[in-house]
Amino acid sequence: MEAAFATVVIVVAVVGAVAAVVALATGRGAYDRIGRGDLAVADEPAPGRELEEVRQLVETANARRVARGLPPLDVEAEVMERLRAE
């Protein structure tokens, strides 16, 4: 009985190793395709969305500056500068 158990353990380990090698060989690029299906959310933001987000970020930073007693920023100029930097 103990010999049969050892045989089963060895056979299962060998079959598992072979299955792992086959999966590795046939699965090239599978990780890169995750989230790329028909129901995936688009990676690109909607047009104008980035401008709105940067403007909101600059306006919030400007409000914090004013609250600390620092002079306010020119929000439009700062938004354009940050968009150019990207």
C-alpha cells in the first residue's frame, strides 16, 4: 500500500510538471491580453477629461496656497504649463 502511494505521488508530480511546461509554452502573451476583451474599459480618457482633471488639481492647489497666505496662482497659465509638461 505504501509503495502505491509513493507511485501515485510521483506520477501526479510528473504530470503536473508536464502540464505546467505545456501551459507556459502555449500561454505566450496571455498576461498582456488581460483586460483587453470586448467588455474592457478604454485606457484613453475621454477628450477634454484630462483638461478638467488638471484644472481641478490646479484649482485645489491654488485654494490651499491662498489658505496658507501665499499669493494665488494664475490658474489658466498653470493648467497650460502642466498639460505641456505631459
